[in-house]
Amino acid sequence: MEVRILLLGLDNAGKTTLLKQLASEDISHITPTQGFNIKSVQSQGFKLNVWDIGGQRKIRPYWRNYFENTDILIYVIDSADRKRFEETGQELAELLEEEKLSCVPVLIFANKQDLLTAAPASEIAEGLNLHTIRDRVWQIQSCSALTGEGVQNWVVKTGISRLMRLNYG
């Protein structure tokens, strides 16, 4: 089964690192994504077509060009960058209002959990009022894209299949 995944989040949240971890690729030389990366990853009977779009402020208006036919939205948050929680929350709220993304399940990665300053996923969920989301299946997951903790097994074995099953039957 093919699944089209849109990978979004602010710049420096760890989207490309997360994608490379998922694809079991080297993560030692990652530069900011200026446009987008597309990767297909085969796993557990799924072909995951992941669209990793740059998160810089000047690129965000172009995110909407990639909304069409999205099966799952993965939104990555830098859990250690508390100064940007409000900004990332606003961006996520705007995405959830988008007509072309209505009812699309959302997987939120609370990334950079390997850092001592990282806020736990539960604190982020509360701060972003995720409990108020009623129009779609959503889940938040702690992870470290750098170490791989919480990425590979969760996305493939639990997250994707669960979100697809809950949302699409």
C-alpha cells in the first residue's frame, strides 16, 4: 500500500534528519532544506512516499502546494527550542485549518529528546492544545532523529498503520 506523507515543521526542527533515519541513511552531513526532498521508503508492507519540505519562514507559504493527496501529515517540533513553541503552534494550527488537509491524520514528533533542555511530549501537547483537535486522528510521539530513538520502529510498526487503520478503515 502506498502512503503519501507530508513532512513539515519549522526550520531546524529535524525533519530531514528524521527522514534520513527512517530511510536508514547517513545523517552526518545535513544542510537546511531549501526546497524539498522526496524519499520512498519500503517498510512493513507500506511504500512511504515522504515529501520533506523546507521550514524556513520564506518557504512556508509554498507548503500549500504540497497538500493535495496527502494521506498523513507528520509535523516535527524542536522540543528544546522553547522560544519557538508559539511560532510552531501557530503554524500547526494554520495547517489544521487547511481545507486540503481536512481529516488528514497528524503525527507530531516532539524531536530532540536527547537534549537536556527538551520539553516532554506531554508538555508540548498541552501547550499546543492538541486535546482540542476533534476532526482527525492525531498522535504525539517523543523522539530523537539524531539517535533514532522513537523514529523507525514507531513510525512504521505502530504509527503509520494505526493512523491509516483509524482514519481510513
